[in-house]
Amino acid sequence: MNDDMSDESKSCSLPSSTEPTATRSTVPMWIFVVTLLLLFLGFAFFDKKGGWFDVRVYAPYNSSEELEAAQPKSAAAVAMAAGKKNYETYCGSCHGNDGAGKIAQAPPLSGSEWVMTKGAERLAHIPLAGLGGPIKVEGKDWNMNMAAMGAGLSDTDLAAVLTYIRGSWGNKMGEVSPDDIKKVRAEVGKAPQPYTGEKLMTMPE
């Protein structure tokens, strides 16, 4: 019996040959390469589709706060924003986006006596019918031909353009309504002829 116990004690004290042991192994390099490639493609897709880093999202502003501050807040501001857009599209190339005019091309609108009037009836005839021949603006003589640039605009859009002109660059005159434009358009007719400065001066403001 003692021999059996001795044998059992020996067997318990001996290390088992089947006991698991920890070994070191290396991760294949291709896994790192594929992971980095997937991350790169993911960031590239996000940058292109997400728009967070695209300057066109905020330009010409530098942050979302600046962009928000520039958004129109009232009906009048909305009309001014629409007027500015159409003015720069149809009028700015000649009169300048700053309303200062261009030498030998078009007179200024900033501070012009043709703009700074009580009403806008006389002014509205110009984009609806066009202008030809000599005209005096701020004491200077101009001899020019202007097409009826506003004839193709809706009453609302042209009213917004004239409202913008009368309220920008230091001009502080009243708004022009679509009804004002509708009235002048009816006076001009379907086949307008360019007005002269002399003819315009016979019209009420």
C-alpha cells in the first residue's frame, strides 16, 4: 500500500506533458496593409461625400457661424438677397457689382439721381425698354446703348433687382413692388423701344 501511495505522490509531483503553454506568434503584415488601405479609402470617401472639409460648403465664409449670420432673416432681406443675385447676373458686368459703374461702359448706380428718386416708375422703364443715346449721370455725360435687360425677368424678380439697387452702396430709397413693375410693363408694351434720357425726364418719378 505504501508503494502505491508513493507511486501516486510521484505522479502528482511530476509535470504533465499535456499541459498547454503560451507561445508567441506574429500577425501577418498583409492584415496591417489591408486595414490601413480600408481606413484610407473610408476617409477619402467621407471627405468627398460628407462635405465637411469642402470649402464650397462655407465659401466665402470661414465657419458655420459666419454662414448662419449671413442668412436672410426677413421677407425684405430675402428680396434683397434675390435682387443681389439677379443684379450681379444681369447688371453687374456693366455697372459693377459695387454699383460704381465702369468707364466708357456704364454709369454708376451708387448715388445716381436716376436711382435716388421718390418713386421707381422712371427707373423701371430703363430695364424694361432699354436705353439709347446721351444721358447725364452725376454731372457726367454718357452716350450708351443698353438693351432691355429686365424684360425677360418676372415682375417679382425685377422688383427685387430694383429694390436692391435702391437700397445698396449707400442708396437708401424705398422698395419696388411687383405691382409697380407690372404697371410699367403694361405702359412699355410688348415691343419696347429704347428710351432716351430726354424722354425719361418727361416721365414721373
